[in-house]
Amino acid sequence: MYKVKENTNSLMVLQTIAQSIKTLLGCNKSIKCFIDENDETAVKFLLTPLDFLQNVNILHPAIHVIAESCNKHCKEYGTCSTTLLVIAGLLAKETECLNKQGIPIHVITKLFDEALAICIKKCEQVAINLSSMSSWSILAESHENESNLSPEESDENNLYVTRIINMQDKNDFSIFLKGTYDKIATMSETDSKIYTILSYLGQKLSRGDYSLTRLAIDALWKQYQNSSTNDLSTCRFYLATIDTIEILGPPVAESTLISGIVINCTSEAYSLCGKLNKKKLNIILLNGDITFQFRHIGYEDKYKEVTYITADQLSMERRTEQDRWLKNIADILHKNDIGLLAVKGYVDQRIVDLCHSNDIVLLSALSYNQLKALSLATGNVILTYIPDFNEVQIGLTVTVQQWVCGWNSKKTINKRTNKAVVSYHVLIQCEAPKTTLQMAVIHGSSRASLKSATQRFKSCLNRIYNVLHFGRCLPGGGYTELLCSEYLKIQKKFIPPSKTMIIDHKVIANGMDDDNKSVNNIWSYELSLYRSIVWTAFINVLDDYVATILLNDECGNKFETLNLVHQFKKQCIDISKTKNFLYSWPVLDDFTGKTAAWKQAVHIVKILAHSDYVIITDVK
């Protein structure tokens, strides 16, 4: 638990969080280890800022704003959450320093907005726009020219980039290139060109995770092949149909991509899949429970107790509400010839017995992402109540079969009994799917490495997807931040001195005036008076951000990294004069994710700074 002192302001909480997750920034693949002070055996490995925020216990209202902002960003973009919190923490530190110098909070936040707008405008100018085919052609030519260079030769071209890329495992890079050439050798000329471009983007966005990047590229390539377009920039991709499964045992480099979706199931369902191997089955997707108590009491007033008189025996038979509910579900399954029931929640034991006796595969405790993937691929509607199902909602059929990962690690350890248990999995596939179902089988030698590999695969997949979907990327490795830093310095020189402004000093002394024009003059005077100081603070944030990346990459102490930052700024000027230097830059960043992270960071600081200004926080 992080204990916060009384009267600690919100900006200090943000700085504490940013300081704690700074080591996650960059290409060094670091993780954080949490140990419970009451139980040293209770260890948690945290790999993302969202993991950190979900496990840390900070008793301060600011944590809710920070966690909600980070969570929203992760859901929308799936990447750059570390950038978001580190930038926000550095901005919070500068905001406190500026406020102690006497600069009003509302002026600081307004000038931060101005500096941010200038930086984003500069990013738009240097961004690589992939919306036109001419850009794709330049990318392909650039990739072909670079493919002849070994990793060592490409690193020697730029000392700074060598440290940023952190290409420690050059074997993975060789496997990446070999996999690209092997794929291209079997393709047509058009397909080979597009696959080359996709591999180029993956290589530049990989952050050194070449084996996991290969999975992401192959997954998106398969979706492109099943699409109706011949243009990669206009192809519509679905990340929801790409799921992951973690297998303990082989190294991460052995991770593979398979068609279909793998789901854990019971031994009864597993044995039934062997019986129904590759038989076409109608499927029901249910986002809820199948129990009588799950909103079925009084549901459409259908299940009241009723007495029936049979003609054969002329005797009375009493059926309870639950009996009628069970019969209604049995009729639905039989009438629509349902062969597979996929349920997110809990299933009543009588339904389990009913499905087993009628050769219906029942998969329960599924994630909503798995239901969504099946829905997109088959066209079946996700329902909440099973009595709502009818034949109109039956989409494409699926097939199920027993799935074996091919590794002895399918036997996992039960934490409670410490005994090995067999994990049952089934593979669901869809013939001629609307959207391709895919499963990335992530391998790892430990639980921590498994989780890390899965997170890195998803980050890489999201980065490539964002670049393809929004059509823009940025030169990475800190180049963009330093470019914006230098651009802000140049803009500062053209700021007119505040003393040259025409202003009514009497209005300033009174502080109030009915003349809106005079009030606007006061506002303009304040902004002009402090603009240079606040923009300098924003420049320091960008420089410190790059210095943090270098420091994490073991480039020496903080003083040495700041000197390296200044050297690289001079180097950027020379590199930018080269033709098509952006396309040949060795590291790329997701334009949309990065700029959104910057905006969200400024937004968090603005909310917390103004709340501290208005409300004195007091934690008890």
C-alpha cells in the first residue's frame, strides 16, 4: 500500500505513480515485482501501468482520475499508456515548480495547451502518411535497400539509435527476416510487395520483439487475404477476432498462430468434441447465466405453475415453474438443432445434463472477447436470455474438435492441491467466416515470461493496427520528442515581449471591469508574461522523457544521458536534410496512440491541478 501524507496534493500523487513506472519506459523489457509486506511469498509481476494501477492501493481521490484516464486510453488505443503516465508525472512536477514561482494554475494549464498544440502540429508535419500508394512505394523501396544490411551494420550508422533499439537478441531479427523472405518466395508479385510493406512496418514498430511481431503480421496478413480489397491502406482489420492462449514450457520464440479459437472446457465437452469432430454445428452465444434465477422468475409471465390433464390417463400432472423453464429451453435447443452452446456465465446443472445427453457441446465461463470473436466470425447475435433465441438468429455454422498444444505443459499445477491436472481445450473453427478467427499460442518458460510475452504481443499488434487503420506513423526512439522540443525553442524566440503590449494598468489593479475587452487584455497580458517560462518547462518535460528512455537502456547516469540528448538534437538536424530520412528511420511510433497519450497527460494534469487549486485535499 502507498501511504499518502495528510494534505498531499493530487499532483504529488501523480508524480509518485509516474516515478514508480518510469522503469517500464523504453525497449529494455523490464517488469516490476510487488511483494506483500505481510507475505513475502505473495509475489506479483507487473508489466504495464494498468497492472500497476490495478494492484496498488493509494488512499487519495486523485488515483481514481488517473486510473480511469489510463484505462480509457488503453481500451481505445492499446498502447502508449506508459508514455501517458510518465509525461503526466513530468508535467505535474513542472506545474508545481511554476506555481511556487507565483504563476497562476489557470495560466500554466492554458500555456501547456498551447505548447501541446504546437507539438502536435509539428508531429503532423513530420508524420509518415500512408493513405496514398506513393507512400507505400517509398516504404517498399526503403525496405529493400535496408534488407541488405545486417543488424550490426545498421546499428553502426547511428550510435543513438543503437542504444534505443536495444537489439540484444539478433537471432530473433534473423528469424524475422528469414520468415519474411520465405513467405514472399511463395507469393505473387502484388502480394509479395504488400507483405514486404507490412513486414517493414512490423519491424520498425516491434521494439525488438521480432518473434511476437511475426505473429501479429501473419494475423493481420490473413485478414487482408480474406478481405475484398487489394489496398492495404483501405483494408478493414478486426482485432477482436485475434485471441491469445498461454502455454507454459517452450521459449517465446516457439509461439505460433493457428486458425480458429481455442477454449478451455470440461472433460465431458472435450470427450464429446471427439465424437462430433468437424461436424457442422449451429451455435448459441449467451452473455449471461443459464439459471432459473437469472431473471426468469416472472420473465414475460411465462413460467407460472400450471396443472395439466392428460387425455390418456385422465390424471392431473403438476408442473412447477422451473420444470416449464427447463422444457422451454430443451424445445429451443431441439427445434433449432443447436450443437454448441457458448456461455459467459454459470450454467444450471440440469442444463448441463440436458446438453450432455443430447450431444450438445457446452462451453461455459467464456470471456466476452471470445464471444465477440465468435459473433464477428459467424454472424450470430450475442444474447442475454436464452428464451429470446429463434431460428432467425442462426448465422454461420462452426466445427469443434479436440485440441492438443503438442507440448507436455498442457498439464498444469493446481495451486490448492499442488498436483498436476490435465487442461482440456477445444478448437472452434468456422467455414467461410465473415471475419477470420485466429489464436496466437504464446509460449513461455515461466508464468512471468508468459504474461510479459502476451502483453508485448498485444502492444505490437495494436501499434501495427493503429498505423494501418489511421494511416500515420512517426519516427520513434525519442526523435519526435526532441524535434518538438527544438521547434518550441524556435517558436519562443518570436514571442513578443510582454512590455510591448498595450494594456490598462488600472484595470489590472482593480481586477474587475465591465469592459470585456479590458478583461481579455488582462488575460492576454498574463499569457504573454509567462509564456516563455511555461514553454521552457514543457521543453524540459520532453527532454527528460527521452533522457528516461536512455537511462533505462543503461546508457549511464542522468547527467550523461542529458548530454547525449543534446548531442542527438544536433544529429537530428543533419539527418533531417537527407531525402526520405523519415522512411529510412530505424524505429517508428504509432502517431495516433502517442499524440492521444500526450493530450491525455495534459488533461490529467489540468484536472488535478485545478482540483487542488479549488479544493484542499485531506486524506485521513
